[in-house]
Amino acid sequence: MKKYKSLIWLLGLIVGLSSCEMRDELLGKGGAGENAGTLELDLASIYNGVTLSRANETVDGGTTTGSFNEEDVNVDNYTLIVTNTETQEEAARGKVSELKNENGKVVLPLGEGSYAVTAYNYEGENVTVSERPYFKGEQTFSVKKGIATNVDLTCKLACVEVSIGLTSSFEEAFKDDYSVVVDNGDGASQVFDKNSIGKKYYYQTPDHQSCLNASIKATSVEGNFVELKATIQKPADAEGGESDLEGGDSFEIKLTEEGSTESSVSIGITVDLTFTEVGETIEIPVGNIIYDGPENPGEGGGEDPEASITFEGLPATYTCTYGDSEIAGLQNVHILAPNGIKNLNVTISGEIAGLLGMVGLPETFDICNMDDDLKGKIIGLGLVTEEEYNQLHAGTCTDFTFKLGGLLVLIPQVVTSGSSTFNLAVSDGVNTKDGDITVIVNPKEGE
């Protein structure tokens, strides 16, 4: 029995020593040698001038941490890297929670020399746009033999934050089919619609860019199509004269109704810029918001013939017989809109209108702006592909073939007789053009 106890004790000692060696390897210990000094690190993340702590604690009345997950707020989840800047070798790497000692502090033995310490919540360096914030902190320091070096490392937003809001006047003047495309001028782009109002998106910080671009399209409650393009310039005197976009810049773009007449309504925007490291907010001056092109259909001195909307296959009338599986001579509708298709409204009337519930379609819908359920049905019917819808929704599609066959062939199979009409109305934000496709179903002989 005594022999077994000794064996168990020996095995426990081996495991304990092995664990210590593994921990030392993780912490970068064992390589400091006789010239060892110590890094004592205090780490925190900051947002809107508030030092964040655990997400389950109330900070800033809950406003600051309300949109962040615990893994992005709690620095224990962050990755920490210490690099020798002279040799470029990593002296330590791991999660902060793994690198802390028994007293909950990050204390690392390091050899004499120059170092850089980096911490971040996730690998967000090359992410163009995300709903997840990217926090990062970097600092250099020196270590001397036998001396403890204290480093306070603050992680801040290393990306540009963007959100869209609406005024009550905008909501009253426009339908909820609006969309806003915001890009950072360097390949990062995000489409905002009614489902993303108030959400914050995090853009990769571009190099040597001083503005954001916004392309807005909306339909007034009267049915007028409105498009507005704007460049939002960061003020030159912001942050001590730095006008380039910086990590931690937060833009809140608010859409408003700018004024209306009997025939048109205009969109306006205001922008608040917050420097989240210090929590300071300024309103971007009106002169720093540059509008490009007419705000309302019909403005700008008349229609440019080279930019006009053209159709092939519209208007058209087709005749078939109840029970037919095909419609003779059916032709797809080819649409050219050099300014980009901003709205493609389909209005269905006649005999087929009362039967649309069979395929789950409304009598009126905009192909450029659909919810996920309707989009799934339209793609399922073969009217558009996922890629085509993304272009239409962004307003960048200039050449589109509307493949109506998947929808029209249903008519003679469910309508015993009568006429059904599909009106297509296309808008490029300046001009609007429409036409009808009519399907006449004759009854079967003898019925």
C-alpha cells in the first residue's frame, strides 16, 4: 500500500511540473535569463470616453455597452501579444485570462530590450464591414534588468462606426422601401434599409480618406421616386486638424424631409460625428455635406436622351387558352437604364390578381426592395437571381432582363378566361417609364 502511495505522489509531481513548464511556455517564461526584468500590464478598452468593464455590469447607464457583446467588452477575452522589436520574436502570446497570474494581473518576465505590446478583441484588421466592433491597442516599452516596467494599454475602436437614423418628418413623408448605401471610399460598402435603422456597422479604416459617400433612394407616400447622393466630409479642424478618417470616428447619419411641393418632395441629411475615444460629439457643418445631382425626378433641365430608360418586349399582349402549359411568343423584358435602376414596381391586376395568394405574391411590389420572404418567392419563380437582386437593391444595375416566363405561364393554368395585366414601372431616380404586359386567356372549346 505504501508503494502505491509513493507512485501516486510521484505521478502527481510529474504532472505538476509538466503543467508549470507548459504555463511558463505560454507566458513566455524561461527565456528571460539573468537579464530578466518584468512587464506589469494594466489593460482596458474605452468607448465614448468610458472605460469598459464586464458586459454584465452597468456602465454609462447601459448606453455604452448596450450594443456590444461580452466578448468584445471584457478584456479577459482579448488576445495579447508581446514582441521584441529588435529581433521581431514573440515573447508572449495568449488570451489575457490565460496570461494573468494568481492575483489577476498580467505580470511577465522579459529580458532586457525594447518591446511592443498589442491587444485586440478579434482578428478584425482585414474585415471590410461588420456588425462587430474591432477594438485594438498598441504600445512600445523598454525592459531593464531587475526593474518592473508598468504599462497602461488602452484599446479603442480601430474602425469607423456608421449608423442611420430617421426623423419623424422623413417617416411621414416617405414609404418604408428606402435604402441607403454608405461606403468608405476604399471598397467597404453597406446597404441600410428599414431592418437596419439604428444598427451600428463597423467599417475598415481607409488610408488617406477624409469622407464617406452615401447614396439614398426612397419613394414618397405619393409615389414619387427620390434619389440623393452625398459626400460627407470630415471637418478639417477635427481632432487637432486631422481630417482623414480615423479609427474611433462614429458617424450618425440622419435622414429628414427637406421640403415639398405639390409634385415633389426632397431628402436632406444631418450628420453627428463622435470621437469615441474621448466621447466628444460635433455636428458636421452643412458645408461639409456635398450633394451630387438632382434630388427629385425631373430636375436638372430636362431628360438626357443618352440616359433615358428603354424597354424591349414592353408593352406586349399575349393570347392563350385555359390549360395551356406555354404562352406562344412569350418574350422577356429587357430594361436599359444608364443611371441605374432604383425602383422596378410590378402592379398586377385583372383576373389573376384574385389568385395571387396561391403563390404568395402581393398585387404590388418593388423588385428592387423586397423583404426576405418575398425575395425568396421571386427568386423561386425565376424572375431574378440573388446576384441580380443585390445589384437592383443597391441601385447599380443598368442592364436587366426581366424573365417573366416563370410567372406568366401560371396564368392559363389557373385562369379559365379573361384578361390579366402586369404593369412594370421603372425609375432611375430621375426619370420614370412604365408599360403593360397583358395576357388574354380564352376558355377551352366546349367549356
